[in-house]
Amino acid sequence: MMLYPAMNELLEQVPSRYQLVNVVAARARKIAAKAEREDLMLEDKPVSIAIREIAEGHWKDPEEAAGMEEGFPEEEHLIQGEAGIE
């Protein structure tokens, strides 16, 4: 069974597997909290959304990225797009 995105693709964005787990977990919690707070129905699970965001290159190392919270852009447009809200 092939998983998408592949682990090597994710590791091109995040330097280590351990950091990847932490980044995905933190982002998934944030996505879930926002969806619950704003009563949004997500089409995918928060972890799947977080992994896809990382694979698409939306995560940047916080040490290198100024003006970003937890390495992701402060805009929540990705979550809104997943919920079908524009």
C-alpha cells in the first residue's frame, strides 16, 4: 500500500521524522480547534490536512521564517478551503 504523500517527500520539507511528528500533531490540533470553534465541517481529518499542507510546502522552519506562527502562514485559508468555505 502506497501512502501519499510519501515519507521522503515530507522529509524534504521537515528535517527529521521526529520533528515531522511534532509539527503534524501541533498543526492538526490547531486545525481541529479552529474547526470546532467556528463550527466547520472538515472534509478530511485534521492530521490529513496537516500532512498535505506540509507536502505542499506551506511549512517553514520557524528559525528561518519570520512572521509565521508555528512555521505555518498566519492565514487560515487552507483550513477554510478544506471546509468548503472560501
